[in-house]
Amino acid sequence: MFSPEEWQIQSGQILAKIRCPVLIQPGSLLRGSVFFYHSMDGPIIPTSVACAVYSGSTIVNATPVISPRILQLTSINVGAFTFEYQVPTNAASGLYTIVFSGTYNASAIQIVFPVRLLSS
């Protein structure tokens, strides 16, 4: 696995700070985290937070390859979550899209970012 990359993605008033490798190899453990921050409310904990991994760049009407379990990092109000996914050794190389979703104040949140699976 390669060093994690860090970047920020905006979804409405929600800023997500992502930490996740963008290049991975078959058989490696993909581990990532996301921190949710609202422009007016500060750190938030969205409800119904989920993570899904899709093959390719299209997620509309697509079925996820996997929906890794997501864990809240602490019980205090910091909005930090993490996920892990053991990439199969026979996984096809190419682009995969990771999607974090949830709800905050009755508004849907969707944070989308790509990772590339290198050939072995």
C-alpha cells in the first residue's frame, strides 16, 4: 500500500477531510478515514454514515463492489470515521470510487473520491 493522501472535499456546507491512499495494490489493506465539518456548526457527526466502494467512476445505478464497515473513531462530537477493506488478490486493476454518505440536519451528504488499483 502507498502512503495515504490527504485532501478536502466540499458537499454543500459540509467539508470532508479525507485521508486515504489513492494508489493501492491487490492483496493490500485499504484503510481510510473521513472527518466531517459543517461550515457553521463545526465538527459534526452525521447520521446513517455509510461507505461503499464501486468499480469504475460511475456510481449512478451501480452496485457497490463492497460496503466496508465504518467505525466512528471516538464517542465525542468530532465527526471522525474510519473504514478498512482487504483488497482481494485477484481484484481487477483500474479505477475504483469510494463514497461516504450520511445525513445531517435532514440533508443528504455524499462524498466521492477515487482510488486506483494497480496491477500486481
